[in-house]
Amino acid sequence: MTALRALREDLANARTHDPAARGDVEIFLAYSGLHAVWWYRLHHKMWLAGFRLPARLVSQLARFLTGIEIHPGATIGRRLFIDHGMGVVIGETAVLGDDVMLYHGVTLGGKAPRLARPGDKRHPTLEKGVTVGAGAKILGDIVIGQWSVVGANAVVTKDAPAHSVLVGIPAVAKPAREVTIDTARGIHEI
């Protein structure tokens, strides 16, 4: 995908998820979640090319500028939308599918088993279309099934099937209705 096409897709994605979006110029200039994703694309390429220290330094600069920490080793699909963003942390071995949405204060954190080696999978996998509410913590090498919704401030430490709503501490998974998923994502027609 060309850079210009990716930019257009990012702007359209922000317009779809945020009813406060007034136009492409505002989104381009003022959306820290979008800026963090753009920085991630740069430092992830550096990471994959073997420039690990420079990638980490660029990721820390992005963290300073946006308030969002994305490790360059994380694997992120297309159309990630981070709404408000401040305090979001995405760990090194996290995997995010396409169309994932994160609100502010989300942690995709690691739980390393004893004697874990560098690069061992220790962060969560969020499948396609997962939405994670403000302040939620998803910890360890677990899988959240596609189109699931994690409620605000939930603490998730176990796998969840597709189309689930996860709430509580510790989070409990229940079947989600389509309207619940759409409402959590803030989807509206543009």
C-alpha cells in the first residue's frame, strides 16, 4: 500500500470512529493516536530491519510526543484507531488484528513465565475488530476473539471467544450483541 493511500485510509478510519472529527486537516494535525500509529510504522520497519536500538529510541520519542507507547516489536494490523490515547501501552509481543480500537489508558501488558527468553510471546493477541475500553488491562499471552468488547477498567487475564463482552476484575466473558459491539466502537455513518 502506498503512503498516500495509507494516509487516506487512516483519515477515513478516524472520521468513521470519531463523531467529533471535523475534517482531514484537524485529524492530520491533532490526533495523537494517529500520530502514534504513524511513528509505529517507522520504528517497526527499523525493528524488522535489525536496527533494534534506533527503533527503541524512535519509539521513545514517539511516546514523549504522543503519550502513547507502542513497542517496535509489536505486530499491528490495518486501521488501528486509538481514541484520545494518553497512557496507552502496547507491549513487544502484542499482536493486534485489523480494525482494533483502543481508548485511553489501555495496557496490553506482558506476563513472562519463569525462565522466559527475549522474544517469547508474553503479551495479548487481539483479533480483528476488538474494542478495548478506557483503562482496561489485558495481561499475558492470551487471545481476545474477533469483534469482542472489553469494558472500561476491566482486567483480562484469560482467553475470550469471538463476539464477547468482557467486564469486571477479573473480567468475565459473556456473549455480545451486535448493537453492543457497534456502540462500543462509536461507529457512525459519515
